[in-house]
Amino acid sequence: MKPLLLHTCCAPCATVTVEEYARAGYGPSLFFRNPNIHPYKEFVRRMESVELFAEAMGLPLFVDGDYPLEENVALLLASDPRCQGCFRDRLGATAEFARRNGFDCFGTTLSVSPYQNRDWIIQAGGEAGDEHGVEFVCIDCRPRYRDSIAVSREMGLYRQPYCGCVFSERDRYEKPSRTRQGEHGEKR
């Protein structure tokens, strides 16, 4: 199996994504770097859930526990659209970590969510791979999204109610207007 660094947004998304990358001939090592997750208590809860998953599955795990709140909020506010800047930030850091640690390729668990803009993920990953000299591998795991829910429930993994940033947390409560464009590219 070819070693692959897998950016891991959360344990539930990792469940089937790890299986799909392994099925494609990759040996995933997990990389948790998600400074977008707010508040800090939520960040810690998701990080601990990824640690439990990695331990249960016997997977190598690298954790970037830095929490640059001000820098991340500034990045999100400066990005239009916000999610695209977030993908660039996290996948760029993953590609850099992969290069520095001897991985020839990297991927992301974001590829399982039907709520994320796949084109933006592919673009951000491709740009990051080109910049750092590592291959971005993006397997479309969206058909297994419901499986990820079932597996995470069976394993007792924490399932979060929103994407992660303070804006997505707000958006889950806010009533959408008919003219507002959603961050994930959908009309609301």
C-alpha cells in the first residue's frame, strides 16, 4: 500500500474514507489540523474523537493542536467564498506536512460530505499539491456518506451538528433568505 497523509476533519468522516483509500491501494495516516473549528471546546471534542478512532483502527495519527483563533477568523472573513479559503488553508497545511514528513501524496476526509463543494476541494487540494510537490488524491466518497453515519454511531463516535467554523454554527440556526447564496455553493 502506498502511504498517504489523510487530512481528517472529524472521526465520522474518516470512517468510510479510510476504507475507500485503503481499497484504492493507499495506506492512510490521519492528520488532524482544523483551526476552523469553533468554539475551542468543539475543537477539542472533535480532536479527541479522531484520536479514539485512530486508536480503535490502529491508524497512525498526527495532530496539529494549534488553535490560531484570530488568524483563522481573519482568513475566513477575507475569503470569498469563505469555505474555499478554509479548504485552501487546511489542505495547504496538509500538503506541506506531507512533504516535510516523506509522504508522496495526500487526501482529505472532506470528500465524503455531500454538503461540501467538491470542485473547491479538488481545486484547493490540487493547488496545494502543486505548491508543495506532493500528489493530491481525491476519492469521491459521497456515495458512502450514509454509511459513515451508521459506522460512527456503531463506534460511538461524536457526531457534530455543523461543519466547524463559527459562521457555519450560526448558519444552522439562521433562517435563510431566498436570495442568499450558501457557502457550499447551493442556493438557499
